[in-house]
Amino acid sequence: MKSKLHLTIISIAVLFMSACNNQVTYSQDDLPNNLPEANGTNEFTGKTFQNQKTTFEFGDKTVSQSTTSQTSEIAKTNAQNNKIQDFYYSFDSENKTLDFQLQQVWGTGIATDYEAQLENAKTQYKLAIESVKTAIEEITYFQKNEEINTKIKNQILASAEKWIQSQETLLSEYLEKKYNSVIHFEYKLTDKKLVLSEKFNNDLSDASSKFTFEGQHMSVTLNDYDHLIPFKLQKHDSIFVGIPEFEDSKATESSVEVILYPYAGDIFNTDTIKQITTKITSTIPTDINTLINIATELTTSETSTTLQEFIDSELGKQILKGNYKINDKKISLTFTEVPTLISGMVSVNDAIELEYTPLCDAEFDFVK
């Protein structure tokens, strides 16, 4: 029972890193303008470009990215809901470069900026945690021993909440990186076409520097910009996410450490919370010896060493380490330390190659 219970708590705690569908208006005064100074003539203001997937509408200082509607009637009806995100932009018409910095994202037709997205993520996250707390309170670990039951619940929740505080800090840091990131393009522009070629900013900690590996049985993603996931490792239905810490994120050869946690799904999907709650309330104890040891320790203490060791093994940091080299927009990553939790997915000395995956690298037709 304990493994499933604690794994579930960890999973919920990581969910807040998923993409946010929000309903708050914005003000973007909190973050600095990291765009370079504009140079030359603005060749984009008032123009719209699109391909089969994406539409860009340029104003004087901002550009709106949206999904391309199939018909003009749909475009009129769903123009608001089709919006994905808005960027500030700067240009250099002499060197043919464009730079984007995120202004706001769109969910259910309403714009949200950095502060709004962060607050909405925390709100949804707190709702999930309250659901977990309620479910735990309904569980009986030992019949006719409410004192032991209460101590177990208190210890589990105390450890979970302590870890949660650190994760909220990590969320804030990554959201800030995303909104501070500058996406750099080289462009070619004619009276009929716009060709954008995204350039790697030579900084792996930048939220816009996305790299991916797709193997036969496993995938790895660095900087999932759209879904607010800094690092993801997936094998079949098992998904782990975490925060990469680079020894030198701008070096072509260095090391990386990732603090990993299990991932259970999108926290903004109400069915996810219901499923997690059901799992908790329907779990049945199986490891009797471990439970007896915990109960024995709790008869003379407020906390159990056995329980804490178990919590730490599930809820504590799972450290993944590796060395990497960057060559021609590819990362050769060799794992040097692998936590037991993911030992069935990767092993020490395993090597993979991640490829640079531009957020936008395409050709667009001039619409108007």
C-alpha cells in the first residue's frame, strides 16, 4: 500500500509543471525586456503570415501566434480560442533576424502572463493537494489504533509538504526562464513568403532550447517549452520529470544533474485528480512486516525511522547524472549515475543523442 500511496503523492506534486489553461487577465511589468534593440526597417508590422499549422499576426511591437483555421468562417468564429500565445518582438532588417520574447499565453480564449500563469498553477496544485489530504484522512492503517494512524498521516504529509515547497520554487524559476527566454530567428522575406529558421542560443538552461531523443523504447526531452517541463524521461506509460542543473550550460562539453520525480498527468484535467484520489482510497496494505516495524517505533516516538526511510526513498530526490558534448546542434549524453527508481529505463554508461528541436522552423505564406 505504502509504495502506491507515496508514489501517488509524489506524482501529484510534480503535476504543477504541466501547461496551464488559465482564466486571468495579464500585466507584463514583472519581467525585463531581454530583446535586442530594433535595427533598420520593420518589415512585419501589420502583416499576417500562415501555413497549414500556424498563423502569425504582427503588430508594431507584438506578434500573435495561433493555430491556422481551416476556413475563414471558422477563423471569424474561433479567432480568440485559436490563439496560442503572444510575443514581444524585435527585428534587424539589415542582418535579417527576428527575436521573440513571450508576452502571454492563451487558454480558453483568455490571456495570461507570467504572474497569472504562476498563480493559476499554484491554485490548481493546492486543490490537488487538498484532495490528497482528504483521501489520506479516510485511510485506516491500523484498526483500533487511531494514535498510530494519526502519526503516520502526519509524518507522510509533513514530508510531502516540505518537498512541495521546494518544488514550487523550482516551478517559479522555470516559468521565469520561459518568459525571459529570447527565441532567435533568421528570416527570408519576399512579397509572398516568410521563411523562419530558429537558431540555438548556445545555452542549455534556456527554456527555449529544446532537445529530444526518440528511441525504440524510451524518449527524453530537454526543455519542453510548451508544457513547462524542463526535463522528461518516458518509457511506455512511465514518465519522470525534473529540473536539470548544468555545471556550465553554455559549454560545449560539461555535466548535468537532474532531480527526477514520477509524473502522473495533467493537473488541470479534473479526471486526473479524481483518479489519483480513487487510487489512494482504494489502496490496501500488503507489507505487514514494514507496517509492524513502523507501528512499533511510533509507540514511543512521534515519527518512525522506518517510515521516514521509506518516504525518502519514494519522495526524496532521485538524482540522475550525466556527461554531455554538443556537436552540430546535437547533444551526446552519457549517464554516469542512475537512481534505482528508473534503473529499468536507463543504466550507467548508457549513451543517447538528443537533437535540437526548434519551436518554430518553417515557411509561411503572406496573407495580408
